[in-house]
Amino acid sequence: MAKKCPPCDCKKGLPLWLGTFGDLMSLLLTFFILLLSMSTFEKQKIEQAIGSIQGALGVLEKGQMTEVMPPKRIQALPIQQNVDTPEAINAFASMITEYSEMTKISDGPAVKMEEAEDGFILSIPSELLFESGSATITNKEGILFLKRTALEINKLSNDMHIKVIGHTDNDRLRPTATYKDNWELSIARGVNVAKMLLEERVNPARISAGGNGEFDPVASNATPEGKAKNRRVDLYFFSVSKNEEEIKKSQKNSN
């Protein structure tokens, strides 16, 4: 007769760690099912990927072709590095503030500055420089401002060039005026401002002058205020690279 096994003290049921392990596996399965349900597949892309793998392994079936898309070319824009521009903007902004406080400009358009694509523009109202219909600089405050401007220009590197451009409103000149039209007047004003900067020892190779007459307004000529804003001389500061300077020198030498 078989002997009976002695009673065992083991607890009935699974071990506790096995239940925890089963819960973990269930959570992982749920997680991957969730990822699968959130992903989307495009049949054409899957077929192209499979075809590319088969072609690489040398098992591409006859008649099946995969379209290999060439990589898109990314054209990088040239980066123009101009170290002096931020310092120049700050210097001229401080100069304008000091000049406005010193001369108490309040009854007319003030000197303004705005950033341009590759530099900045210093806009001087004609009333601070010229009499009506004249291109002769007679205003003492305007002369003082141009002298201070020349000092700041001389502090900048030679890569910073300046275009002096005169502007007018659309009012016709008197028949007895010195200049035939607004275009001639604006050119004469731009040239005279440039000459004053040259008298203050600004390098002539860095300055060019001209005028746009009434054809580049910044405000409407329908009001006196707008006309006052359009009567101005713009000093356009921009950076010229060394390569461009060498090209200009070579062109001058060839001529």
C-alpha cells in the first residue's frame, strides 16, 4: 500500500511575483497595440521600401520598378557679416538723441534713423539744412549736425560706405528759381551735403551723392506734414566687402 505524502506548508495559487510579471506583460502589449493603432501606413511608400530592399539584395522581380527620389538641393543664402552695423546704429541713435535735446527740435520734423536691408538710413529734414528752393547749407544747427555725423563716420571702418540722396516734395519751383526742377534741386542738395562731409575729412572713396527729386516719397504730398517729411536728405549707410572694393578699383584702373 502506497505511503501518503506528508502535508505540505506551500500556499495554493501562483507566486506573487508571477502576477506582477503578467500585469507588466499585459501593459507592454497594450502599449505596442496603441502605437500600432496610432501609426499610419501608405501603401505606395511601403511597396517602394520593400522594392528598394529587394533590389539591394539582388532579388528584384522582373517588371517591378521602384522610383528613387533624388535628394532635394538646399541652396544656402549668403550670410553677410557686418560687424560694424550694430555699433554704428547705436552710435548714431545716441547722437540723434543728444542733438535733439541740445537744439530742442519740436516744431518740425526731426532727424530719423531706420534700418535697411544691409545697413541703415539717416534721414535729415531739409528744413535743418536749406532755405526753401535752395541747395546751400545755411542752417547753423544743420552744419553742426553734419560735422558730428562726419566724426562718427570717421570712427567706422572703411568697409562702411555712404550714399547721400536728396529728396523733395511735388511742389513746382518758381520760374525764377536757380534750378530747373525738383530733380536738379535734390541732386544739388545731395552733392552739397556730401561735399560738407568731405570737408570734414571723410574718405571720398566711401561717399557717393545724387537725388531722386519727388519720385521717392515717404509720405503723402496731399498734406503739409507729408510734404515736410518728403523734403529730406537721406544718408544711406551700407557695408561693402573687400572683394567688391577690389573689383571697383580694378574697373577704375582699366578705364
